[in-house]
Amino acid sequence: MAESVCITSGFLGQSSFVANQTLADPFYYLSNFQRVLQWLGERYSDLLDEHEAHFIRLFGGLEQTEQALLVRMIMRKGELFRTSRLQYPEIGCPQRAAQALLAAELVDDRAPLSVAQLFDVLLKNELLSIFKPHLDDPAARKVQWLQVLEALQLAPRPIEQWCPQWGDRILALRVGTLCDRLRLMFFGNLRQGWTEFVLADLGVYRYERVEFDVQSRGLRDRSDIDAALSLHECALALEADAESDAVMTGLLAVRSDNPWLQRRRDTLLFRLAQTCERRKHWAQALQIYRQCAHPQARSRTVRVLELNGELAAALDLAQQALAAPHNAAEVQQLARMLPRLQRGLALPVQARRSKPKVERLDLHLPRDEQPMSVERRVLQHLEQAHAPVHYVENSLLNSLFGLLCWPAIFAAVPGAFFHPFQSGPADLLQVDFRQRRAELFDACLEQLQDGRYKQSIRACYQSKWGLQSPFVFWGALNEGLLELALECLPAEHLRHCFERLLEDIKANRTGMPDLIQFWPETGQYRMIEVKGPGDRLQDNQLRWIEFCARHGMPLQVCYVQWQDAVA
């Protein structure tokens, strides 16, 4: 059975959820949490472990104010809370509401607290009253005090043992990790948090309504949940610059046939291998790249083999990859390395493929006293009343694609949508993204053949304005720019660009030219990539420039020099 799930005023839409609720309800956050538990009960009951199922039952038996106090703590940062800082009008006395939470062992007011934990919750004067005998300089900063006290290796103890006259109560949340797992099951990630509800309710984020089956879920079994948690821990360790061996062991231990978890694992492995490269740990970098399915892993393997002096192995892998490349980016990277490897092995150098000729525009512009980007300076210089110029970069072509192909992008393909706060399908970057929606994309793109695309794009712009999308840049788009693009960009050129986007969404939705100039009277246009003094074209920009030249799409690369810098 399919149900319609939407975010209009911010909450989980119809059927099981009450629409049009607003922040006028003082318990709005509790309503959100209750709906998440209901959602999980309907879709994930078979995956809940004993502790999670027990928590949901226990939570349901609490009074409203007791539930509200617990949810307030769950949604705040950290796991230690002073009751004096838990003052909410709708809850009343936090000490009273906390009694049931203590009895249910959902929170603990006798938890042993380390010195570092005390520093997180106590004020400076309170810390001084406890630790004054150990501090030589009462005027020093808290961070200096902490260093002194940690060197003493004082054992953790309850707050009453640190300070017998303590008048406040410190509550330690005991279900924070458990609720993180529930949040993971709902969102499919730990990047999104409870504030998604409030931001949607306030209209900051609005999401497309997608019809999907009640059985749709991102995590299909308990092993998926364990894998997602392990990947999250590895990501945190990688960000903290942890020991490479430990992170690699953790990542390689993760096994899942869930496509988007596999992609997340490969991304983390790739980042870890890059870290090893920067540290010149060639053997470890090679070990990781060889176990990673990231689309750039093979070309990086070639480069590390080269840096490690294994030129024959590097050349052999490069030739294998060029015979069956993953994407255009890999071809570009390997084509750059191949002649160097052949020269290093004293082999004949294969001639590089000739590149299409790209028109160059050189400008010498006066410096502006007011700070302004070089792109804006070129825009001002080129703009004319009959030929407006817009700074669009990646926004225009992506938006036109997103508007035309909206029905295909937001189709309820199995496994693509599984909660109401998705800005796009979960399989957006999978290699079979287009294939799984082939008929829908074909129907959208066929409109470019007979002119229907203009009306479809206009209609989608009006009806979907402001909804989250992985392609549409609402802030950079207005009706004037949209009309200029529809009148001046040939359908054939749009078709080429849209097909290229679908070939490799991750690689090809960036690197587009900075500016676009229109001549509405003649229905012409040109794209302009701007480079200031000393700037170089990036790889993804070079690929777009070559693509446009190959298909006869008017594009110039504008090189800017400042007049006062010219001899």
C-alpha cells in the first residue's frame, strides 16, 4: 500500500501524520519525536533490538511533561544537563518531571563525572570553589585549569562527592546513543537531525511529496544499521585525523550489499587513501585504493604506483583502465599520466588526442577600488542593454535539467525514497540511476524535440518553486533569467548538456562556465569561463569546455589582467 508523504507546513504529511501543525503548539518537538517513533514502529518493528523496543514502550507510558523533558535533552547537544538549565514553561518544574525519568533509568543523577565533564557543565566560579586547592593561579583561563587538573588524574565521581554542598542536579542522559540509532533508522544517516522538523515547519526547507510504499526503508536489516553506525564512527575518526591503520581496519570490516552504504564506504576509503598519499605512505595507500570502488580510485592507484617507482605496473593498469574507463574524468587523468609513464620506461610516447579549439577572450580591466570578484567585473564590462549577462556558474543548466526532468528525478522507484525529508533520491549517484528510470527520462527529454519542454519547465518552476531539489538552484533563478534561457538556448544544446549530466551526475554537475550572455533579439547566447591573473582551468572545467567545443556550443575562456599590472 502506498501512502502520500509530504512536508508542507513541516510535519510528516498525511495518513499516519497530522498535517498543518505549527509551532504554536508548545509541545511541537514532542509531537515530532512521537511521530518518528510511530514511523519506526510501522516500518522498522522487525529491526528494533530489545533495548530499542523497550525504550519505545517505556516512553509511551510516561506523562506528557516527562516525555517532553526527555525529548528536550535528546535534542540538545551533549549528554549532561543541569536541571537549572532545563527551564521550559510547558514542562514546569524540571526536578519533578525528572523523577519518572530517573525511576525508569532513562537518566541518571548519580553518574560518575570526570574533571573534563565537570568543565563542560560548571561555571568558572563553581569550578574554582571545588578545585581551588589544586590551582596555583585562580586568574588563569579554564583551559589552563583543565590541563593542570587532568595531570592529577583525579578519578571520576558523582557531583555530590565533588561538591557536597551542591544545590543543583546534573542529569546524565542514558539513551542518547539509542536515540541516535532511531534517528539513523528514520533518516538513513546521522547527518540529519531533529531540527529538520522545525526548519520545515518554519518554511526554511520544503520537500517534494513522493508516493512510496509503506515498506520502503533505507536500512533493510540489522546489519545495515550496524554498518551505518560503523561508517559514521570511521568518518568521525577520519575527521579527527586518527591513526590510519585503525580507520582502515574499521572500514574494511564493514560489509554491506546496500548500494548507498557501499558508496559511503568507498568514499571514506578514498579519503583515507588520499590521506596516506599526502603522508607518502605509498604501500598503505595502494592497499586501500585497491579495495575501493570509488570512480577515481583506479587513476589514483596508477599515480601512487608511479610515485613509488613501479612504472611498469602503473602503465599496465593505466592501459587497462583506458580500455574500459569509468568516466570522462578518469580518461582525462590517465591521458595526462600515460605519456609520462611511457617516457619513464623508454617506450614510444602515444600521441595525445587533439583537443577542440576553444575561443579565447583577453581583457585588460582597471582595478576597482571596491572589492568585487573577477567574474562580477567581467560581467559589468560585457553587459549591454540589448545583451544581458548573468553570473550562473553551475546553477542554470542544472536548474533547467532539474525542472524538465522533475517527474523522473522524484519518481517513487523502490529504494529511492524512504523518509519525508529527502531533497532527492537515495540512488542519485548510483551508476544505474538513469537506467532505473529510463522511460521517465526518455519522456522528459523527448519534449526537447517538439518544443513542449518550454511549457513543462515553466509549469514546474511555478508549481514546485522552493521545494528541495538536488539540481534546482532556486536562489539563483528568476523568471527573467528563465525566459532568456528558454528563448536563447537551442533545444539541441540543452539535450547535449542534459545527456552529459545523466552520464555522470557527480562529476558533471560542476565545472560549468561562470557567465552566460544572451542576445534575445536574435536568440543567441555565449558562455564565458572567467580566469583571473594566475588562475588555471580545473579538470572539470576543461571537460565542460571541450564538450561545448565538440558540440558547437558558443563558449569563450576569458583571461583577465589588471591594467595597473601591465608593464
